[in-house]
Amino acid sequence: MANNSTASDISTHRLEQHEYENNFSDIHPLLDGYQASVEASRCYFCHDAPCVVACPTSIDIPLFIRQIASTNNTGAAKTIFQQNIMGGMCARVCPTETLCEEVCVRNEAGGKPVKIGFLQRFATDGYMETGDHPFQRASSTGKKVAVVGAGPAGMACAHRLSALGHDITIFEGRAKSGGLNEYGIASYKAVDDFAQKEIDFILSIGGIELKTGSYLGQGLDLDTLRSDYDAVFLGLGQGGSNNLRLDGEDTDGVINAIDYIAQLRQADDLSQLSVGRRIIVIGGGMTAIDVAVQTKLLGAEEVTIVYRRGISQMGASKYEQDLAQTNGVNIVYWAMPVELVEQDGRIGVVRFERTSLDNDGKLNSTGDGFDLASDMVFKAIGQVFLSDVFAKNQAPELTRGRIRVDDNRQTSLGDVWAGGDCIDGGDDLTVAAVEDGKVAAMAIDKFLTSGEV
Amino acid sequence: MADLRNDFLGIKSPNPFWLASAPPTDRETNVVRAYKAGWGGVVWKTLGEEPHVVNVNGPRYGAIHSNDRQLIGFNNIELISDRPLEVNLREIKKVKREWPDRALVVSLMVPVTEESWKTIVPLVEETGADGIELNFGCPHGMSERGMGSSIGQDPEYIENIARWCKQSTSMPVIVKLTPNITDIRQPALAALKGGADGVALINTINSIIGIDLDTMSPNPNIDGQGSHGGYCGPAVKPIALNMVAEIARNADTAALPISGIGGVSTWRDAVEFMTLGAGNVQVCTAAMTYGFKIVEELIDGMSDWMDDKGYTTTDDFMGAAVKNVVDWKYLNMNYVVKAVIDQDKCIKCGRCHIVCEDTSHQAITLERNGERYFEVKDDECVGCNLCASVCPVEGCIDMVQLTGGIDPRTNQPVSTEYANWTTHSNNPNAV
Ligand SMILES: Cc1cc2nc3c(=O)[nH]c(=O)nc-3n(C[C@H](O)[C@H](O)[C@H](O)COP(=O)(O)OP(=O)(O)OC[C@H]3O[C@@H](n4cnc5c(N)ncnc54)[C@H](O)[C@@H]3O)c2cc1C
Ligand SMILES: Cc1cc2nc3c(=O)[nH]c(=O)nc-3n(C[C@H](O)[C@H](O)[C@H](O)COP(=O)(O)O)c2cc1C
Ligand code: SF4
């Protein structure tokens, strides 16, 4: 399938202005009241419902749906926020097809699950529109907790701790808070600056001081935080990207997918964002899908995801793969890049070899291969936790390169907890990060109020 | 193809589907549209004395909806015809002349004086209408003026008025009964004694459909206030079916022809009324919900069902269920059933478990080997049918009869003999 390389083609303004608006509009518009009522009435209010078990934050789904059905939207929203303060973002970004909706009994009865995510968004959006906050802080405990990282894990932890009466300072390295909600999630999943609106909503509980531009490891260190605060929570995410380990990775046009996505998420005018005509994405997870779909929506002509394993090993769900394909993204399985060929000082061609699994389940090259011409190559083969943030301080122990925690999300340092993408064994989902933050907050509260861990 | 022709009190119509006296039959335009659509007959919107009544100018209807806005129950505070008597009579005469093959019965409501009734009835007879229906039903508005349901609640009035009407006309006289009464057999009996040819039931049930929680006004809201109104539509059918059955199975009233009304929306509803002894049915809310076209489904559905069952005329199944409606005390106590859950159909929602656990007999398991698994424990199940009633999957839970052996719940042998309460050992009055 070699295609002939032509001169590199990278440009802005590939589309008309209205096409950008259309392409990057809300992927699933908010249900209206009638749609929500009909959808809610499809819920059977199962006993000991499987969806609740499948939700990482254990939202009482049958209850909030019944509240929607009886037009008690405030109650529905509170049921959600009680378990998951980022219920609004989760309603937009959770891969429900592999979580709550996967186990809905309606898959059996009627062939389609109740649209739990859509209903959750109906309830949370409706509530957030009011400008109210669903919780009141408990009376002050006088304890101070430092939270590092204002992503889903850090925000959820800070919110719960504040509700419990502790005073929180969040140290966030970037200019804006929200973590990947702000810089990573596909734009059409969280339109209208929702990530920031949600941060404002969470902070409106009070008792949380947010310091942006404060990067742990740069003028801020863990030892000091531990001595200045009663406890520390680390929600650092994964700051680095994996490399292909090929020569020429620093060639112009070979880009970390998450860096490009961050640029895209922050762009005021998408027509100003350069995009190639022919795009290659290397990887098989959510990031690969997101960069592929979004470059396609920016007007790239040919977008090809090349994944070294098969359809069923892909990290992206079936729903995400379908989304890529309905957007015209081509997915090539069982091939890996072996050479990045530079042309006129930029990436020109990527040379691939086909792969297969041997009897021991090890991935091998089959020897034959193909070339793909490309104007931009995106690396989307996973992120890594940057442990150099601890510098020379006493650092929590790591496993597999990430912070090791116990069930309470406590690290090897007795007064430091961690959660989200930076810990080992996590699910690398927004909702999982929220749960980590919440669980850690409960444990920190216990530690601060009773000294127990 | 089944023969749906209908003869009710000698009034002939091409099918047993009549429109009940209500807005659909308020005027010539509506009635002609109904006939064109295929309705077998109509009972004209109730006529009263001059000066004719006036309706409120605010909303007169309220509704209860399902979540997908299906109309489940309907209520109204409308009065009887608010058009001049003379206009109605003129239109009735014209319509009857132009549509001789359709039934046209005229509903009447005037004060409880012999003179009032004996004045209006001949005026109707003059139009050539097929019969009259005495509206002793409306539970709102007219009842405050000593008419409607306040007559229907007094057997003596019913008997007298029926008699006055019979004395003043050769047309068949139907008495339309109100359900707002404890024992429906009493007014039916009174109608019979007064010489009425048949009864029609039910009229609407007295109701408040709901409260607007912002204005604290009942619905429909008339400038911040509301009044009780008449309830009808699908929600009232079970009440109507029972009242029809009560009349049909009571020896004293069994001979009374019945026009069945209340929540008829589909052919199946109509058939159910007729199996309980109704000679035909009348429809109001379903027509007001969907328009007249629904009669096509009524005709077609009944006809197909009859063909399926091998019935050629409606007489073949009319009253077929009456003998099976009995007093509780005659039910067979030796009929023992157990719920059986079809595991292939079970979707594992767990509702059968939790309702039996919380509100019945703790007879359904929750899990087996750590997995969700719902199975009936025969030694606890009383066969109440709750689980099957709440199961979202049709046909997943069946009530299966024990025809022998030991009932594991009672440890008693299952008898195949019929035995009822009248002879039961726990009955102090056992015979
Ligand atoms: C492209 C992409 C798409 C995704 N799409 C989805 C999706 O659709 N659905 C889904 O459920 N999940 C998705 N995920 C995963 C999800 O975004 C993450 O699992 C989630 O954001 C993890 O939250 P977190 O709080 O652990 O980390 P992050 O969201 O990464 O937040 C970490 C925060 O800590 C800050 N920080 C890091 N280091 C320091 C430091 N040293 N000092 C101070 N601050 C620091 C960062 O600036 C950031 O704000 C996606 C991920 C990516 C990359
Ligand atoms: C708006 C409205 C007005 C009605 N007016 C009359 C009436 O004037 N005379 C009468 O006998 N019944 C009247 N009824 C009662 C209906 O004829 C009928 O008995 C009742 O609605 C039950 O039937 P359904 O469930 O098919 O509607 C009225 C009903 C409605 C909804
Ligand atoms: S029939 Fe009644 S008692 Fe028996 S299992 Fe079902 S709900 Fe329980």
C-alpha cells in the first residue's frame, strides 16, 4: 500500500469558518426535558443495580434517573454530585459503553441500554445552570491540606476535603486548572469552556485556594509542602509522552499527540491551527483516536492510525473506533513504525513493518512492510509519569514508573496520598481519577481528625 | 369476515362502536365527520332546557400523562351542551335524515320535574332520533344544580324519571349511570323498575386531576382556582368493567341491556366490555385523544379477533365472561400456583426479588455462586403474582399450577378437588 510521497503540505485555513464550528460542536447535544423524561422512564430501577457497581464512583444511577423521571432535577443532580463532583464532565467523557451502560439490563430487554450518560448530563447541566452549589462545608477543622495538580483527581480530592471542613491549597503547574479536562479531552466532548465552568462550580464550595503556575519541582518541593501542611495529595497526571525509540524523533512534523491536542484545545481560532494533508497517528488508545478524529475535522485529507496489535487489543473502545471510522479515519492494524524518513528537513515518509504474535504471545515483525507518506506524524503511544518532580526530596515509592498506593490511595509516605493517572494500577479515566481523589480525601479526613490511617 | 352489525334495544348500527355523549358529538359538523370516519353511532351531547348553560371561558380539561406523554387519565369540568336547544334539535333532525343507517341517540338532562321531562322528550322524538339517553352522571357543575350525578345517586329519582320518559315516548330509553355511588346495582335496578330499556355506564368519576404546586391551584386552573371534575380515559376502564359485570351477573338486573363506557381505547377494551355483557360500547376520551380515525383500528381489530376465534357475530362472545366473575368465596382454594422464572428470558433486573423480599414473601433468590440469579423458592412462594406483575419482560415469569404432590410451602398434599371458602375449616360460618 505504498503511496507516493509528494511535497510536504501543512497549512492553516483548510476549511470554511462554519465548517470548523460544525465539526467541533457538541458531539451529543443536551437532551431536552421530554427526551429525558422518555429516556428516564426506560430505566427499570433495578435492585442492587449492575450499573452502580460498574460506575467507578458508584453513583446511585437508578435513584437519580427516577428523580429525573419525577421532575426532581435538583435531587437527581445532588445524587450524582454526592458521589462524583465531576458528574458533569464524566457525563460527557466517560466511555459509558464499557462502564455503566455496558451492564444495563436494557441491553437484553430492548437491545439498547438506558442512556445513562445523557441523563447524567441532563441532571448536572440543569443544576449547574442555576449557579447553586449542592454542598455546605462542615465547620472548620483548622487543618490544612496541600493538593498538587488541579486535574480531576486533585479537584475531586480538594472538594471533598473542603466539604469536610479542611482548608485546601491547590498547586497547579499550568496556567489553567482542569488538567486533561482542559488540555486533553477531545473538544467536541466538552464544548463551551465546560472544563472551566466545572472548576468554578467545584471551587464555589469555598475553602479552596487555587495557585496556578506553581509547579512542584520548580521552586516548590515536596519536603516543604509536607512540613507546611497537615497532609499532601498528589494528582500529577502523567506529564511525559512515550517515545517511539527511532532515529529522527525530533524531526519537524513528528509530534506528541497530547501536545498538539493541548494546542488545539487552547486555540481561540481553529482555522489558525496548522494541520497536514496526510496524517499518521501511531498508537491505539483514546489519545490516538482523538488526535486522528480532530485532525480529520480540521480538514486533513488522509488520516491513518497505525496500531501494532489487533482490533481487540486496542485501548480505545469499540465506540471510539467506530467514531474514528465514521469520521473517515483509516485504521491499520498489526504494523509498527521502523523508520522515520526525513524529506527537505521535515518528516516525509514513515516506514512500517507488519507484525504478528508468536506462540508465546510476543509481538514480532513479519519482515514485510510498507511506506506511508505523511505531513505530520503523531505519537500517541502512552504517557509517562515524570518522577523528577521530586528532585532530591524524600519521594514516595514507585511501581512500574508510577506512584505506589494502597486501597486508601496512601503512598509510602505516611502523610502523602496520590491518585489519578500518576498512580500505578489506575484506569486512566477521568472518572477513575475522581474516585481516587474522593477515596483519598476520605482517608485524609480520617487521618486528620482521628489520627487513623 | 366477521359480521359486526349491532342491534342495541332495536337501534341498528353497522358496528358496535358509538361515540359517547361529549364534545365529539356536540354538533352536526363533528357527528358527520364521525360517521364519515366509520363510527356506528353517536349519543348526541347532552341537551338541557333553555336558557342553555354556559361553560367556563378558562381551560376545562386536565390530564395525567405517562413519561412519554401518553394520556392515561383525563378530566373535565365541561357542562352539557352550551348551544341553543332549537339549534341542536334542528341539526339532529338533519343528520338523522342524511345518515339513516347510523345510530343517533340523544342525551338529555333537565330538572327533576315531570313537566320538564315530558316537555323535552317529544321534541326529540320529533327529530326522528333513534332513542334517548338520560344523563344522570355528570359529577360536576350540573350536580350542584340538582341534576347529573345527584339524580344518579338517588334510585327513586331514577325510577321516576325513567317512568315519565317511557310514558312520553315510544323511543327506547337508556339510563346513563354515574359511577359515583357505592353499589351500582341499585341505580340499575331503579332504571329497570322505571321501565328503562337499557343502561349505559359509566359516566365520569368525580376527581381532582392534580394540583399545580406553583399556584396551589387544582388543574385545570381557572384564575387560581379549580373545581372537581369528571375523570375518564384508560385509567377508569377497570372500574367501569367491574360495574358492568356487577349488573350483568346480578340476577335482578341481568336482563338489562348494557352500553359499556369508560376508557375504551382499543378493540381489545371493547371486546372485554362485551364479554362482560355489554351490547355495544361508547367511546369519548380515545376519540378526544387521537381523533375519529381510531375507529378503523377498533373495527379491524375486533373483526380479526373474531375471525381468529371463529366467532361470526358479536352475539357469539357477548357475555362470555360473565359466568366466570364470581364472589371471592367461590374461588377454588385448592388451585395452587408457584411462580416460575424463565432463566433464558430473565434480564436480571432484580425487581422480582426486591418486591417479594420487601413486600411479599421473601420467596425469590438474589444470587447463586456469587452471581445475580433469581429463582423462586417454592417453599415460600404463595403464588401471589406480584413478581410477574412487576417483571419488565413479558412472559418471563409464569404462574404454574401444582396439579399433585405436596405443596412445599404448606407441606399439604395438593388436591384436585374444588373447594371454596364456604366450606373452609377456618370459616366460622362454614356450611
Ligand atoms: C487525549 C486524551 C483524551 C482522553 N479522553 C478521555 C475520555 O474521553 N474519557 C476519559 O474518561 N478519560 C480520557 N482521558 C484520560 C483522562 O483525561 C485522565 O485519566 C484524567 O484526566 C486523569 O486525571 P488526573 O487528575 O490524574 O491527571 P491530569 O488530568 O493529567 O491532571 C494533572 C494536573 O496536574 C498538573 N501537574 C502535573 N505535574 C505537576 C507538578 N509537578 N506541579 C504542579 N502541577 C502539576 C497538570 O498541569 C494537570 O493540571 C484522556 C486522556 C488523554 C490524554
Ligand atoms: C369533556 C367531556 C364532556 C362530557 N360531557 C358529557 C355529557 O355532556 N353528557 C354525558 O352523558 N357524558 C359526558 N361525558 C362523559 C362521557 O360521555 C363518558 O361517559 C366518559 O368520558 C367515559 O368514557 P371515556 O373513558 O371513553 O371517556 C363527558 C366527558 C368528557 C371528557
Ligand atoms: S408469586 Fe408472590 S410470593 Fe411467589 S415469588 Fe412471586 S412475588 Fe413472591
